[in-house]
Amino acid sequence: MYATPEQFAATNKAYVETLLTIANTSFVSAEKLATLNLNAARAVLEDGVANAKSLLAVKDAHELVNLQASLAQPSVEKLVAYSRHVYDIAHQAQQEIAGILESQLAEINKNVASALDKAAKSAPAGSDVAVAAVKSALAAANSAYDSMNKAAKQVAEIAEANVAAATNATVKAVGASASAAAKTTKKVA
């Protein structure tokens, strides 16, 4: 019934390995974000220079309005793409860490159940009720965790669908307003 030093060492080793895996996942995600940010900064600089050159070449108000309309859509699309990449990186990291923690929780539950079985075998007569109560409480806690986990996944899926819909609506709205601005300037000219 008592844990041996080897069992403690094995448990501690497993926890350290889990923490190292989580840390590695975090560093990989941070590296992906840093790369994404550097690429985005480079693209913004290049686009800024190109846009400035285009603005310097404008000769009249009609051309300026058309240029603004033509620059708005790609900028919004790039911003949406950047946001989507950030979300994907964060979502992937969250999924990996959640998987690690779920497997760790499963291992803990298995160890607790094993310890309870060992304790029940060496427990005095009449303690079956207490062991059953602890097992029942453990099963209820696991069931509650599973229910919360499923609900959280459903909320995340709904939120992801809403973000995708809002993103598409934003891109369409900017495209429509750019088209409307271009049409208005054609009518005025």
C-alpha cells in the first residue's frame, strides 16, 4: 500500500517529462508567432513603401479615390489572414497542451483507482462503503470534467464559426465599400 522511492521517482520523472513537453510546445508556438510577426512586419513595410510610391504618382482626386479603394481590400484581407494565422497557432498549441494534460489526468485517475483497489484489499472489514464512496466521488468528478470539456469544445467550435463568419462579412463589406467608392468617383468624374 505504501509507495516506494522508485514509484516516487517514476512519478516525478513522468511529471518533469510532461512539463518539458508543455514547455517545448509553448516554445514552438512562440517561435511560429515570432516568425509570423517578422514576416508580417516585412510585408507591412514593403506594402507601405509601394503604397507611398503609388500615392506620390497620383495626379487628381479621382485617381486618389480609386487608389484608396484599390488599397483597402488587400490590406483588410492581409489583416484577416494574419489574424487567422495567429488564431491557428494558438489553437494548435492549446490542443496539444490539452491533449497532454488529458493523458496526464487519465494516468492520475488510473493510479488513484489502483491505489483505492490496493487500499480496499488491505482495509478492515466494513470499509467497503467508504471505498465505494470515494470511487463514486472520483467517477462523478471525472464525469463532470468530461462534461465541462465537451461543453468547452462546443463553445470553441461555435466561436470559431462565428469568427469565420464575421471575417468573411468584413472582407465582403470592405470589398463592397471599395467598389461603391470607385463607382461614385466614376459618376462624379
